[in-house]
Amino acid sequence: MRRLAALMLLFLGLATPPARADVLYVLNSGDAEIMVLDATTRQEIRRIGVLREAHHLVWAPDRSVLLIGDSGGNEMLFVQPATGEVLRRERISNPYHMEFSPDGKHLVVTSLRRNQVDIYAWNGTDLALRARLRMPDKPSHLAFRPDSKIVYVTLQGSRAMAAISLETQLPLWQMEVGREPAGVIWHNDRLLVGIMGSDHVAVVNPETRAVERTIFTGRGAHALFVGPNQGPVYVTSRVDSRITALDPTTLQMTQSWVVPGGPDCLTFDPEGRIWATLRWSGRVGVLDPETGAQESFRIGRSPHGILYVPVRPTAAAPRTASATR
């Protein structure tokens, strides 16, 4: 009778449902699986098997669904963010890294293994392939111009970056930026590129096509993420196992932390803590940038993409971050 009464109260809106925990997604590329965890207890909520290798994930523009790429299995998973339920799977050619254009009209997918960049139209629910461009040697990460007219793609095997028009869906130009360029973001009218084969971030002027500056961050400079509230630019350096914070205005280094295990991708929780996949140690690290306190926990082999999904209501709106994933 008590259970029936509670259900009736909930139905009538007179009772509060149990709080739902924040969710953490971790893509274990070496285990062919996606782990969905309770972010507070670190307990497993769900484990999603993939065909081969999941590397990156991205929010749909309206944040109603997550798209997770199984690059080795040539499949895209559409997942309900709060629960980890797989809504559907679609055949997509080698989805390694992917991002939606700022206007939400296109999803661009890089294919590291097949040397191609695919441009898909997005209508809010479905993808439709509009163009497939053959690119030289390992197209890796990507970033958009804010007006959604151009996408920039790093080419790891060619020491280069390419610009592609989303209006004509054709390449515009290519320039050399450094050995094994990887992560890239648009920041204050410049492109910031992690030079993985070296130890720095290249600051590129896309109008003049010149590297204007290099910023030392550590060997294996890989991916870049803009912190909450347009805060610091964080750079992961996998070889030196380091996370570096750059001032968002001057790009001067403000802090640097040794984070053992090869930090790769980052995500942020509502308190501003950094959650990092530690690629070489099979762990997830948690770093408080205010105090420098660190912890880590075991997850799986070769964890790559990671995303913190706030589900619990909070007193203040959660701080969000734009990032390469």
C-alpha cells in the first residue's frame, strides 16, 4: 500500500523522484567498449559493446542525444545521454573524430585510417552524406570557423592542416604547421594546433596562413580544450604526461600539472574539476585546477574519449566547456 501511495503522489506531482546521478562516459578503445558510470560513486551503470574501436563522441546540437563513433567498426551509435541507452546504430565509414558545425547543419567526420573527410547534413535526427573528400595522410582532428563556412582539419601524416569550404564542400588550401599535428580549436580568430610530434602548440593565422607563434607545453602536445566559462585553454601532452593551462587572452602558460599515465581527452564537471583519460595507464584522472589535488581510478584499456554529463539539478547552472573531444 505504501508503494502504491508513493506512486500516486509521484504521478500527481506531490512527491520528488529520487535524484539521478551525474553520468560519466569513457570510451575504452582497447576493449571495444563504452563505459557509462555514476560519476559520484564511480560504479558502472551500463557497458556498451562496440564492434572494434570507439574513440570520440559529440553532443547533437540540441543536446538530446550523443553520437559515438566506432571508427574500426564503421558504425555510429546514437545514445540517450542520461541513461546510456543505445537508441540506434548506423553504418558510417570510419568515424574517428567528429564535430557539428556551429550552426548545427553539418557533421564533419575525419577518417584517420581511410584518408578521407566526410561531410554530412543533419536535420535534427538523421545524417545524410553530402561529400567525401580524399585527403593526404591521416586526417585527424577538426575545428570550425564560427560562421560555419569553413572547417579546418589536421593531417597527421603530412605535417599540415587543410581548410575545406562547407559551402562548396571542396578544399580551399593546405599549409604546413609541424610534425604530427593533432588537436585543433578556433580561439580568438586564430587556430591553436597541438603538435604531437614535438612539444608545443602552433598559433595559426588562417587569413595569412602563417604560424605566428609557438607555445611550449610539453612533448606529445595532443589535444586542446577551452575550460568552463571561457576559462583557460587546457593542453594535454601525452609523452610528458602533462596538462597545461594557457591564459585565454595572452596564451601565456599559467599552470602546469604532471598527470601520470598519458592524459589525452578532457571533460569538466559542474565544480570545474578536470576529468582526463589516461591513455597509457588505463585509468581516468580527476584534477582540481584550483588546488592541484589529483586522484585516479581504473577504467579499461586505452581509454580515449570522455564526457561528463550533469544530470542532477544544481544550485547554479553547470559550467560548460567547448572542446575538441
